[in-house]
Amino acid sequence: MFTASDIDQISQRGSSVAEIEKQISHFKKGFPFMQLVKPAVKADGITVLKGTMADELIEKFNEQIEAGIAPVKFVPASGAASRMFQSLFAFAENCVDNDQAVQLLADGSHKNVAHFFERLTDFTFFSEIEKGLNGVKDENGRLKYVEIIDYLLSPKGLNYGFLPKGLLLFHSYREGGRTPAEEHMVEGALYGADKEGNVQLHFTVSPEHLAYFRNKIAEKANVFEPLFGVKYHISFSEQKPSTDTIAVGADNEPFRTTDGKLFFRPGGHGALLENLNDIDADLIFVKNIDNVVPDRLKEETVRYKKALAGLLFTYRERIFHYLKILQRPASAVSDHQIAEIVNFAEDELCIIPAESLYYTEKAELMQYLRGKLDRPIRVCGMVKNEGEPGGGPFWAVNPDGTISLQVVESSQIEMQEARQQAIAQAATHFNPVDLVCGVRNYKGEKFDLLQYSDPETGFISHKSKDGKPLKAQELPGLWNGAMSDWITLFVEVPAITFNPVKTVNDLLRDVHQPE
């Protein structure tokens, strides 16, 4: 299937022929659907922090910080923001001049663009456009529709069609506009500092955007460090070429470019598992670049970040305690202790064995429990689903026959099967908006996170290249398949902690506007 030149190309990308052949086999046989058992809901898979629980967990977090725990805040920030402006790009393609723009907006066919211009002055970047164009209206008092879009998106002006989402002006303050990257720096100061005031932030970025990030962050560190009394330690990484996946044609044979080379595509956000795996820390906060709010609304975000971390520490202590017991010879562990650990795994960690283990040999049962407890831990902040597309939290069957809590994307669900569809539709919560990760074992050693991913949870999509159709493959998503073999805990968090910006008009929502 592969020529000597192909093998050289594969090798230079840091991959292997065996891995590429495995990817091609996935195209041929497809990926299996997840088997859902039931949705994870409040009091049945999703924990609700009632009464003083949140305060107690925050105190636990603070104690761990004082004891020397050093968190890292991990922010996926790769990719251009071009998808935010799809409606503006499409509109501009149909506009020769301003007169045509006026006609198109009048006929009602571009409602999102019309809304954009109606609220133009409410965008933080408006002042930059106004300054750059020396006013936004022509001599007839009409908005310079075509010029405004061109200045906003092209290199002639703000270049927002190229820049990453993390470097766009999102929020307005008295002292000026702030980008998502800056908002994450502020968040880091509010909940990510160690007892010495060191804040470790890690951004995953695209190579073409790295210099832009470095410049912005160096500039703002000088402002935020004295303001919050912290010291930033900021690092960057890029998605590894080895995580790109091969594309194939309709015949499942490798797709080739016009020069005869194999064609590879980015493997989706699941590829960032490699980047996360390179982080060695006591605790890792994970949060998407576009999920930020102005300072006036940060209190709940900070509160629940600390509470989720406190919950992780609480459970981790118990897990480590039980693992130390399970390292003893079977003869040195009582039946009562075994029963206690089994109940903990089932009732609190929501790990249900494939079949009753009470009738197995003690040594075999202890081996099973060690395998289930000695894994990375993630605490996931879940919000109620208000109609957002995507997956959610479920009880699902694992490859080894056990049942556990899983984040499952809609593409992983067999919607043609009536029962699976009914379970999916009964879900009450959305994909995790926050992740707090514990990636060290009870001996203090870092887990190899790549060993806890399920390669059978990828996804196939249909794309095109040079006018020819192709099939692309995404790696197991970072929240779902890439972490499928982690200990997973779901916790309900307030809706205010989830404020993604998927389109430019999302910035007009009240949560992204000044008071």
C-alpha cells in the first residue's frame, strides 16, 4: 500500500506505518457505538453540592495549596477564529459594493449579519474599527458595510479571520479591551496560584499564532503581576504532527495530493491528549479558551473551580488509602476491608463490575480493585443542557464489560436504535465545561495518560480537498474517548460558568457585555 517515499513521509511526521494502517482499518470497519445504560442525572451519577459542601471543599483546596500543591492551568487555544465569522465571510462573498450590501440586508436573507451591524457599537473591537477606518459611516450616513467586514477580517485591519480566538477582543473595561488569553491569565491568578504566588499557565497553540500569543502575554504579565501579586510562568505547545490522521478516498485507499503525497489532517482536539500528557503537575485545570466572562461575573467560576479541585483531593486521599491496603498480601486484608472498598468503587466512584465479584477469589478481586482505583482522576463540572448541541454524561458499558460514568458525544450514539435514542434524549446535562485532573498515582508518579484512552472511540467525517471528496478521521475526543479509562466524577455547576463564544454575535449576550 505504501511506497518507500510514503514510509519516509510517515516517519518524518513522527508516526509509524503500523499506526497509519490501524487508522485505515478504522475507515474500513468504522467505529463501534457506545452502549448507553442510562443518562447520568442528579443523585444518580451527578453530584450536587448542597448546603455548606462547596465551602468545605474550597477549604480543602486551600489547605492543599498551603501544603505545597502547585496547579497548572491548561488551556486549549489552537486554531483560527475564522468559524466565528462564517456569516460575515459568506455575506462579503456576495457583496461587490455597499449598495449591494444594503440590498442584501434589506431582503432578510442575512439576519445574523444584520444583527451584527445593528449592535456594532456593542462589540469591544468597535473602537478599533472606527479608529482604523476614520469613522464607520460614509458621506451619506450609511455604515461602510463592506469596508467594516474587510477591516475586521483581513490583514488590512484587525485580521480576525486569521488570528486565534484567544487573541480577539472580547470584553470591555475602563482601562481597555481584554482578550480571552488575558481573561485566562486573570483566572489563573484567582484560583491557580501556589502558596508562593506562582501561576503556571499552559496554552496549546498553532505554530502560526505562537509569536502573537507570546507578545500579548508578555505585555499583559507586566500589568497583571503587580495587580494580583503573582508571578506568571507561561508555557506553550503545539499539536504534534504525529497526531495527524491519514485521509482516504471513497474506496478507503489513502488520499493523495496533486503531487502524489499522502494527505494528513489534524486529529481533532483529542490530539491534545499528547500535550496534556507532557504536563507533570499535582493538579491540572482544563478549560476551553472561549469560555470566559468579565471580572464582574468571575466569582462563581473561581468558587466552583476551587470546589471541584477540593472534591478531587478528597476522593484522591481515600483512593490512595485504599490502594495502599490493596498492595498487601490477600491474607493481610480482611473481608470487611474488601467490602468497604467494593462499596466505595460502586457507590461513590460509580464503577459497576461486569458481574458480581463477591464469588471470586480474594486475590482476583483485589487485582480488579487495584486496576480500577489506580488510574487518573477527573472531576467534571457539568451544566444543565439548555439546548446546546453535543454530547453529555451517561452511564455506559466499557470494553471490559464494566459500567462507569462516561462523557459521550452524539456521534458515538446509535440513534437508529430506539432505546439508545431514548436514553440520549433523557440526558439533562451537557458536556463538561470544566475539568480538574489528578494525573499522579499513590506513589507520586505521573500516569502515562495515553494508556487510558480508548482508540475505538474515534469519529469519521466527510470533507474535500482540491475539489475531490475524502474521509477524515478524528482521534478520540479529549473529554470523551481520550479519557474514557479515567476515574470520572460529575458535579453540577451553575450555568454562569459556561459561556462559550462560537459565533461573533455570542459576544452580544449579556454575560459578555459591560454592566
